[in-house]
Amino acid sequence: MNDAQRAIIQRVAAFLATHDAEAYLVGGPVRDMLLGRPPHDLDFVITRGDSLALARALADELDEPFVLLDERFGTGRVVIRHPAPSTNLPIYLDLNRLRAPTLREDLADRDFTVNAIAAALQWADDPAPAHLVDPFGGQRDLDRRLIRAVSAPAFRHDPLRMLRAVRQSVELGFDIDPATLTVIRHHAPLIDQPAAERVRDELVRLFAQPHAYGGLELLDQLGLLTRIIPELGLSRAVLQPDVHQWDVFQHMLETVRALEWLVTQLRGEPAVLPWSPNLTVDRALLHADRVLSHLDAPSSAAGTRLVLLKLATLLHDIAKPQCRSLDVGQRIRFLHHETEGVPMAATVMRRLRFSAREADAVARIVALHMRPAQLATAKHVTPRAIQRFLHAAGDAGIDVLLHSLCDHLATQGTRTRPDEWARHVAFTGEVLALYWQRRERAGQLPRLLDGRDLMATFGLEPGQRVGTLLAGLREAQLAGLVTTHDEARAWVATELEGEKT
């Protein structure tokens, strides 16, 4: 707990005392403080007083915004906009009504023992065990680094907790209690019940971890992964040509693992790829700082572009089962699987309630994921061919190029050759340099049309369609296909006409 958080808890305690109210700090913040992790948001359960009235009054006293989160369950939020000069991140204070007649019964209805610990507010000044309420052995499980369900019915009460168990085990580096694993396997079919948005948010939090691969493996072992994304189940045990080390399903998982290894290397942190422990990455050659800036850029539901890329990587060969065939020599082929995978990946993204823009980004990576490797291994690659690729990829160019490197690693596995890897990295670095040259040139090009022009001339409504057309128009300018206002209008007209056919 840092000084800003301690001061806030002290302020809340003083406020409650003047209102003859009582509260406990509960759940994740207590767990994190006991682990020596700085908590960000603070959750309070009001054991005496009206939680919503108190939240509104606290917001007024602090001159901070109040947000009604759930009137039925009495949950209100106070947003501390500037908790300390050193950070611009707000702190959320959530005040909750007791969900049961007593604090112990409230804690009994929570998910895991490590999240079922409450602390009296004086704990901020005096972190003594006497100020903790821990009826289910949460502190013992913290010491054992164990995720354990508070009760067997916990997952029936909220099936999303099955995903949360896996995500928190990855996030905290904890094991899951064997009995809890057994209960999750039994209840896995219930994962269809929570709202898609809630499932999406848990998946996003898992993918945001640097080592989400282990969580994906565990989700699969528990029978959860292919219930959430049934299309993945069709790829299990689908054999591939001899150049591949794994079947289609495992290949997609291993590509995620390779991506996480690559990103960790780009961040300059130690990382070992299990099947090629001596493999490394030249950060300068791959323009690490600029690539990481792109991957860390925000994305609406996914949080960051990196999470979107991990999702695309997991889905990149999703259409291979339906495209599998044997040629005249009985060799396995997956013709057009990248094209067939586009609507399948977009369907998965929409089903999980990602935005249309995010679904399009993932679909574009899937559509183009074969192109960089084809260019890298061709005997003669013309500058025009590379420009065509960059034109088709647009702002997903970086993602497609990184994915190709990871696809390379997860295809060859233990047979990865350092010399082939080095050539692929060098080619990727060259294309990345061309990508940024194009971006810089794009900033110097005249704006031939803007959104208002498109809406006025073509009767379009504000929205993503306008942005997509403008991005495409800019790419056409970069390719030298459009140079004047009249050519720009003609280009847009042709695009709109093509959408009708």
C-alpha cells in the first residue's frame, strides 16, 4: 500500500466515523496488500449504513465524481481522479452493500479463499492480524500460493468464476487446488451461461498477462476453451504436413507461446523458448521500441493491440479442418484456409462482443498471415510485391509481420534452424522499415477528402464505414492510384459500388 492509498483509506475511515457508519476493505485489495503488491482500486463493504447514500456523500465531500454501478446490489463508485502528483491514473473506491446478513456470510459467498479476506480500516495504520477477518483460510492459501474455491457451489452461483480461477492463477503465479480443478471440470458446461461481455473481459485480462499460454492450456484441460470457442475444437488432432511439429490445434496454441516469447524478448527481458532455448531476437533489427509502442496502443474492448494480436494468433488457422485435402501425391493441403478463416474469426470476435473494428483487425491478420512468409522465402521479391502487401495490410502490417515470425517458430518447433530464423527476422526488419516510411509519407500527403466530404457527397452516416473508406483512400494515395480530388471521389464511388455487388 502506498502513501496515497493509505491516505485515502484514512480519509474514508474518518468520513464513515462522522456518519456513524462502518466498513471493511475486502477482496482483491486486501489480497494484494498481503502479497506486497500495490492495489490500485479499493473495495469496501458497508456493514453499517446505506452504501449508496454513503458513496454519494463521500463523492460530494471529496469533490470527486460518483458513479452508480448497481442500484439493486447497492454498489456505488467514487472516482479519485488525481490520487497523487506522480500518477494520472484514477483510483476507484467501490462501496458495496453487504450481500448477506453478516460479514462472514458475505465472505462465504465470494469466489476464492484468497479473495474472501476482509480488513478493518484501522489496518491501514496498524497492519496487525487482529484487524483481519479470514474465516476460510485465505492467508494460509496465500502462503501456499493456491487458488481454492470458498465453497463447492461457488461456480454454480457464478460460472464466470471458472475463467477467473485460471486468469488469477496466471496473474498471481498460483496453482489451483486439485479439488477446485475437479469441480471446475464438472461445471465446465455452465460457462455458456454468463453474458458474452463478461466472458470476453475475463479472456482479455488473461491475454493481457505476459504468459497467457499456460492459462490457455489450462482452459483446454478443464474443458473451457473449446466451449467458449467451439471452432477450435474441430482442429484437435488434425494432422499437418511433415514440416509441422504439431497438429493444427496445438500449433495455434504454440504460436501464442512463440508470440509471448517474442514480445518478452522485444521488451529486453529474459525469455526462453522451450523448443529452441538458444534462440534470440535482435531488438534493433526489429525496431523494438516502435513495435512495442504499436502493441501497447489502446484498443476498446481488448485493452491493447497486443491482446488483439494474441487473439488473431489463436485463431489464425481456424479454417484448416474444413480446408484439409490430399493432393495426387497424398500430401496434406489446406488450400485457401486463410481466406476461409476470415469470416470464422470475425464470427468468434463478434460472438464475444468485441467491437466491429477489433473484429475487422483480427480478420485482416488471419487473411494475410501467410503473405510475409511467402515473400520471405521467394527467390525474387520485387519492391512492388512488398508494397502490395503493405497496402493490403494497412495498419495491421506490424501485427501480420510479427505473427509470421511466430508462425515460423510454431511450425518448425524443435527443428527450427537458426539460419532460417535469422533470414526471416532480417526480412521482417526490412519490411517494418518500409512500413514506417509509408506511414511518414502518408503524413505528408494532401488530404483530398475528409469525413464531411464523404457524408455530404455520398450520403453516408457518421461511423466506422467513413473511417474505413478514408483509410483505404490514404492507402490508394500511397500506392499512387489517386492524386487529385476528382480521382479520390471516383475511387470512393467505385468502393461503394463494389460493396453493393
